Amino acid sequence: MLDDQLQHHKKKLNALKHLTSGRKNSLRQLLSVFSHGDSLGSIIEINQAIDFKELQKLTKSNLLINEDGFDAIEAGKMQQTLRNMLPVAKILSSRFTIAITNPPYMQASKMPKDLKAYVTSNYVDSKSDLFAVFIERLAKFVGSNGLYAMITQHQWMFLSSFERLRNKINKQSIINMAHLGTKAFEEIGGEVVQTTAFVMQNTQMSDYVGAFVRLVDYDSQKKKQAAYLNAVNSTESKDVYRTNQTNFSRLPGMPISYWISEKIISAFQNPLISEFGIVKSGIMVNSSFSRMWYELNVGKIQFNAEKIDDMDGYKWFPVNSGGGYRKWYGFNETVLNLEDGGRDIINDGRNYRLRDKKWYFKPGITWGRITSSDLSFRLSRQGNLFGDAGPMMFINRHIHFILGFSNSKVMKAMSEILNPTLNFQVEDMRNIPLILRHVDLIEKLVRTNVENSKVYWDAFERSWDFQVHPLIQHIDEHNRNWNGFLKQNHCNVPILSQIIFLEEYYG
């Protein structure tokens, strides 16, 4: 109801010629910003130049009654609207010594249009999620030297989409933090919601050393609580890290990686992986355009394309789509419908991305972007496309060394510094430092790992290069011609040959 009144009053405002320009501008600004008050709430920012004393006069005088403006009834409604609006506006324009909140969470893609438009215009550095917007908003509530405390998701500490927000935060001072991670609340299970609680002061203290309590490795609310109380009451707790915020700016993307040593920080002075090739995210479509290769007639699948022209006459093409945990080679099962240049995807009309065609079918290194376990990297064969969930590194030198490094414990430590969330993204991969040592030896070992992993992958029918199960590979060829028969006739559903195997060899 209030929003309807505000919209109505905005239309009438231009008729108030008798009002002073200052009062008129103040009224127009308030009416404009509060017209979506139900959606915006306390993230509304009030212009400090608004004269509340002048606007207060409108609630008690006859200034609104004019033959060119409001009649008596409309003026009364306007005055009541102002009486409701001005106290809220005064609070939102005030500055406080301390502000505390548990903000709402909402990704930008799920925001209503009016909320998204306001956030995009007024909170450019934090617009990716509403909880991050509230970090910016509370800093403005307290002004310089004020303190604000929050509990939020921890993505702002690491993801590249919040780098500009981190740049602002590093001009403030993190007084202390309890990095809670997952399962901080008994009511919320799973690995998705990862939280952090912190106190910040809205001023930069260059010599200040903040206290960070790391609780991410405790798997229940009670254990985290006990560990935190121990950290507060003891000087010997292994969970407490103390660091100066200037260290964060020495890392690519300025992640809030408070637990790392000076030695690891120094490692980032080495060349980054981005200097050895291109790291890219790939095709983004939904699952309706993909299949497992063994669901289809293999005659429609182009397994070995080298260039775009090799796509002619085929409908399906292999694509890296993430998968679970597997190192060195494998998870080549998914194919994508790109018939006639992706005609069906384009005609679907949604916001899909058929990007970077010049990189189609080139070999490289891939990994699963989304994971709840450790990262694993695999060699991607020539002939594969790459998807949004299976990004690629197109390496121009030392590809086997980089694959080995990526699957090492050093890589695990580096990735957790740059981004310990469930999404290890392209920008994170670009910023991994690389230390080239014992290159020839490591490349030889990695080649062996890749070859062995490929042999293992191809030993089972999930692989399109499968020939025969290892348990029967020593049986004479003439006793297993059924396998060639199946391939020649495109009968490539694994269960079919499994049934024949059971009938043939076990009666």
C-alpha cells in the first residue's frame, strides 16, 4: 500500500511549483528511493544533503495544498506517507558507532528486478550476492572508525567476483574473525553453506595484527564451539592465526588467506600458470543437450575431430564435463549435441554459451570445477570439447610437468589459499605459482601415469576405446568375435555386451 502511495505522489510532485527547489529535490529523492522500499529495505542509501527539517514542515503545514498540486485529501495522504517515511529515512541516513547483523543471502541471478537494478547501481563492488552488499552497507552505517560485526558466507574472502570488495576491506581493519566453514549450525547440513563471523573497524590501521580462529576442520557445531572457547581462553591454541592484512595484497586476487606462512607467500613470486598457456571456461548449456556416448548410435558421434570442419555430418561430440575424483586420464563419457553448429541449442533461445570455437578439440588439461573433495586433473585428449564444469588449460610447454604439479600436494595447498570453496574457478587456476624443478624426471613419471590410467580406463566399457575386459583378454581371438560384431553394428550399450559375456562364458 505504501509503495502504491509513493508511486502516486511521485507523479504529482512536478506540480508542486510553490515548493522551494531544495525541498522539492529532497522530497523527490525520498519518494524515488522508497518507492521500492519493500524490496530494498535497509540497503537504501539516503543522500546526506536531504534537509529533514524542511520535509518535516510538510507534515504539519498547508504547503501541499495548492491549485496546481494536491487537494486537501491528497495532501493529507501525502503528509501521512511522509510521517511514515521520514523516521525510517533518518535512521538510514544516520551514522552509528557499532552495527551488527546476520544479513540475508541471495545471488544476483535470483534477485527481483528492482532489487538487482538498485544493487547494480549502488553496490558495484559487492553486487554478486546480497550478503556482500550488506558488508558494504554496514561500513557506511558506521562511518570512519566505527565497528561492525557480521556472520556471512565466506565466499567474499576468496572468489574473484568479490575481489573489488576485498580491495575495499583491505583499506579497513579486520579486528578478529572466527572462520567457521561448514556445519556451523546444526540446522544446516551439507557442504554448501560455509560461514565466517568477523568484526571490522572502518579505518585502516597499517600496523594492526588481526586474530583469526580457524574452525573449518571441526565437523559439528559443538566441536567448533569448544575449539573457539579454547582459542579464546588459551595462548596455546593451534587454531589461532595472527597476521597483518597487508599480507593479503601480496597474493593474486587478495584472498583473505590468513593461515599461510611467509614462505608460501614468497612462492607467489614465481611464474604463474597463466604464463604457460591459456586457461578457459567452456561451453555452458543445460543437461538436455548432452548424453552418455553409449546411449547413442556411435555412427552419429565424432570422436576424433581435429578442427571445426570435422564436425560436418555428425551430431554428437565428446565434452569434458567435470566428473568426480580421477587423476591423469578418463571420464570421457559425455557427448554434446552440436549438430549444424549447435542449431538446437541456439534455437532453444536461452542464455547458453557456445564460446571459444577456436579452442574446440585441442588437447590440454582439464578438471572438475565443482567438487566437494580434493581437486583432480586429467589430460584431455585431442577431439574433446570443454564445458563450463570442465574448464581447460591449453599449455604451450611442459604440459606433463604442469599436470604432475596440478595433482601434487603443493597444488592442494595453493588451491586452498586462493579458493577453498566448492568452486575452483578459471581465475584461481591462472594464479597458481609454478616452480620448475626436475622437469624431465617428473614429465617421464607423469607420462607413465597417464598411460597406465588410460589402460585402466579403456579396460571397461565406459570407454569408447574399450576392446575386451581384462579378465578375458587372453582368450583366443576367435572366441571373442562378438565384441567386433557389436562395434560394427553400433550396439554399444554396455549392459548388452555384459549379458552376452555372462551367457557365453558362464552358461
